[in-house]
Amino acid sequence: MGRNDTQEAPGVTAPRIELMRDADRPDAWMLVVDGTPQSHVDLADPTHLDFEYVRRLGHVADLAAPAGEPIDALHLGAGALTLARYIAATRPGSRQRAVDTNARLVELVRDSLPWDRRAGIRVGIGDARAWLGQRRDGIADLLVCDVFAGARTPAAMTSVEFYAEAARVLRPGAVAAANIADGQRLRHVRAQVATAARVFADVALIAEPGVLRGRRFGNLVLVASDRPLPADELARRAHRDPDMARLLRGEELERFAAGAPPVDDATAVDSPEPPAGTFVR
């Protein structure tokens, strides 16, 4: 990433928000918050997904309904709206709503990385958990949770009660997906698997093998539904990705999460702090 053309939101002292131009793609940018890369977006080609975990979320979105069919999607955590733009491009006519707690970030993205107002994407400002609680039952085909305060997911987005709210707003057979960051012993993501399994009938986890073994800190995508997931196709796409990933499900996922306790609002904690240097590129 080139550091020329760096921009900051006016008057922002904390968190620090930057847009950094991608030196390899003429109309692509990376959104960085307090030194942590949050989003990468190519304005000329919204189907280009640079971050590996976003490509995995893209696979989930691709399989949420027949190819090209519009869907209703909810995005907890707006960032630069990378996945929302991808869905708008690959599923024209989709209705999407996103929420972010950082009004200045949303304003910067709206001004500097504008999206087509006809694309069916609406963005609100507010606490994601509270915003989710205000949605009606059964309104979404896909819900994506990608909420970070700095480099950590707030505890409120990790509990049984949170997953129950996610399930409530989904239609039968719809899919929830969450970006989870963890490393070393993977205690946090193991607990998240156990927590989601308390609410959803089918749960899967997608990540690079090194991350799944705890060899390095990284992103894992948790996928859940009240109906059987398209696990074989998800696994195939994950394996064919440039950053090859594995999918765990069924007995293999049960062994992975064995002994991990589900968490509720009273016991949930923020996701772990990444080691220093994790996001140096």
C-alpha cells in the first residue's frame, strides 16, 4: 500500500482515521483506524476483494441465494462498505442496511469513497447491538457482523443473547456470518463456536490452516444458519482461494471447540488484542 494521498477526517483526534491509496490499483483505497486496516475497496471494481477474510464473507454472500438473485442484507460494522458494494454489484436490486458507531468514519467514506445511491445501500449511525435489537423479525437473508473497536470485537457482539438477536432478524434458511480475530490457543473463537451453536442448528468455521492451528493471529469467519449450510461448496471455494483456507463443520468443528464454554452477556469479553506488528504490511 502506498502512503501517498493519505487523508484524515477533519477534527478527529481519536480514533485516528486514514485513507491510504493502493499503489497497485489506480482507484483502490484502504481504510485504517488507529493503525488497524479496516477495509479495502476498489471503486472501479467493487467485486475485487483484497482482504482474505472478506473474500470468505463474499463466498458466504454468493451462496446465500441463487446467483444474481437480490437479497436483503444487514451489515453490523460499515467500514468502507466493501462487502455491501460487492453484493450490490453481484446481486443487483439487493436491499442492504449497515450501521457503524463512528459518524466521522461514515462521513469520510461517504465523501471520499462514494457509492452509487441507487445501489440500495443505506447506512445508519449507532451502536450495532442496540441497532440490531430495533430491527423487525425475519427481515434478512444475510447478516454480517464485522464490528471492531480498534482491533477488538466488543463483548456485546459475542454472546448467546447477541446470536439470538441475529437469528431473530433472519428469515428461515438465512445465514449469519461473523469475522472473528484470534490467535495462539484460540480460546475466544472456540467459545464463539460453542456460543453460536447454542442458537443455530448448523455452524461452520473458515480460516487458513496456520490460523486454525493457532500458529499465528488472524481472522476466522464463523457461518451459521437454522438450516444445513452449503458446506461442500463453501469448503471448495475456501480451498481454491489465493490464501487457501479450510472449513470445519460437524464432528471436526465439535472437536475443535471441545470444552469451550458458551458465553452470555454476563460473561462475554472483548476479543483478544492482536500481537504487536500483526498488521504491518
